Amino acid sequence: MKAFGLLVVGLCAWGTAGCETARREAPPIMLAGPASGAPVAEVADSGLERYQRIVRNVADCPLEGYQIVPTCAGMHELAAGIANVPADVRAEVGRSMLAHASPAVRVKAAELMHSEHRARGSGLSVENQDAIADAATRERDPGVLRAFIRVIADHGTANAKVGAVLLAAADHADKDVRLQAVYALTSQANRGLAGGSTKLAQLAEKDANAKVRTTACEYAGKLASDDLIPLYEKLTASAKDPDLYAACMEGLVRMFHDHPALDTANEKAYRLFLKRLAAAPRNETSPPWSVMSTFCYYSHGGEPTKLATWKQRAPWFDAAEVKRVMISVASDKAASWMARAAAVESMIGLGASKPELEALRRRIDPRDKSVLDKIASAIAE
């Protein structure tokens, strides 16, 4: 554990990406690519039936979560047969197979429809959104439903049918479907979805599954909605459940400073975050080390334009105030050494002067080598 902590806390020195708190993001949708030496499929063949036969190659392939097992022989046959088929034709084939008896075929059908969106670069067509949303309301296989949600996830606010699917998925009996709903409901595109933040708060506070609770509390912050403040006030008031507490503290950061997007600026969340960091007594889990390096890139890394825009949106942000709180954590032996060292990283990012760092060094226990080394390295630069 100590070696892992050293790796995490030291990442700031490797660039902007390093100081970003490790966050779980939903992976991108991947479509099967053409196999090496695959023959080019001719569009002007015998109509959709030819391509439907090609897609049926995966009919017997098992699912692994929301994806078709990639080593299934049918996947290779499909990749070879569908290569270079125009995106609009793929989408038409997909629409025609959304109700196929095979779960794998239904998953691939949705992916083929998504390929049209990728090719056009203008978003999934409303027709295809509606088709997948309608199929999702009938879908009984959790893996297939997750695949459907992933394809339409960014259209909940703009399309009422899609929004209804996402909200319903948050109440699904399968925990992985509920988790997929969390990822979808917290998409930037769904910030205006009525009822989204309410569903997320319910999941964070009451879901039977710990992973769903922690993910909902962390990701809900991306919405930066004032109506989530009561949730964060409640779930960050105690570290009795360390994992949930840490996730909710990360969600609180996302509410006002969601790096690298930097597209949130909620002052109430900022004030609550500082209040929680300043709270005593501290211990090994409070404050969580995962949020302490939040500002480590603030003055010397990241994307300058995004950061400048964020500063304009957050005139209430007071670097001096934040540094004072970070100093109190860094010098508190009751906090974990990872949290203390990460607090120094944020101080450096916030532009702490050498005299400030020297003053902090004098407050640190001589035996606290990890924190002292971090300070010494910054002073020596």
C-alpha cells in the first residue's frame, strides 16, 4: 500500500495528467475493425439480407458484460464481412436487427447504428435514438440493455424517450444496469434532464450495492446542481463508511472543479469542500488522500485556456484560503501521510512561495520523510 501511495502522490511531477485524481470513467464504445486482408463488402449487392446474414455470424457468441466476447469466431467473420460497408447501410441493418433472438446480434445491431453517428460526426439520428430507446423498454437481458444505454447515453435531455429509458434504468433490478444509468445520467449532455439528479441522490444514499452508491456519489458532482448540495452535506459529514465518504468528497470536487473538463463552478460545493478539509479531528481516512492533490496543476499545468475560463466563472475561488487549509492538513500528523503529501502538491500548484514552504517545513515532524521530501524538492526548484 505504501508503494502505491508513493506512486500516486508523486504523479504531479510527471505532468498534468498525473495530478488528476484517478477516476472511473465509462470506456468508449468500440466497434470491430476490419480483419487483415478482409474482402471489401460491396454495397450494391443483394440488399440488407446479405448484411443481416453477416451479422448473424455472432448469433451464438456469448456476452461479457455489455460486449460480445472478442475471441468468438463469429466476430472475425463479421469484421471481415462488414468492412467498408457505408455507415448509413450499417445503421439500417442495425435497426432491422434490434429485436433479433440472439443477445449478441442485438448488441451488434446497436453498435452498427452507433457507427452512423461516428461517421457523420453530427450525433446519432433521432430516428435511431427512438429505435434503440423503444428496444430498450422491451429488453430483458441486462447486458444488452447496458449496450443500448451506452449508445443513446448522451441524448437523455434532448430526447424524452431516451430520458425515460435512462431514468428507468436507475431503478433496474440488475446492479450493472443501474451503474450504467449512473454513467449516462451524469453525462454533460444530460445536465438538464429533469429528475436525473434526484435519481442519482437516491442511488448514492440508498442503493443496496456499494459500488453503485460510491459511483453515484462521485459522478453526480459532474452535474454541479445545487439540489445535490444536501446530499453531499449529509454523506461527507462522517467518514464512517470510508469508501463512500471518499467518493462523495470526489463528487464534491467535481461540483466546482471537474478537471480536466473544468466545466463546473458551484460555489456552495467549494465552500463545503473547504469546510470538510478543515474539520478536525483528522485520521487515516479523513480527509481522503484522493482529493488532496486537486489543485496540484493549478498554476503550472493543464490547459491554460480552460483554466482561465474557469477562473472567470469562479471569482469566489481564493487560492490563499485554499492554501491555508492545505497547510493545516499537511502539518497534521493525524491525517494520512498520503493526504499530507498530496496537500503539499496542491500548495505548490496554487503557487506557494518558497518562504511559505519553508514555514510549512518547520511545522512538519522531522520523521515525516515523505512530506519533507516533497517540500524540499519544491524549494530546490
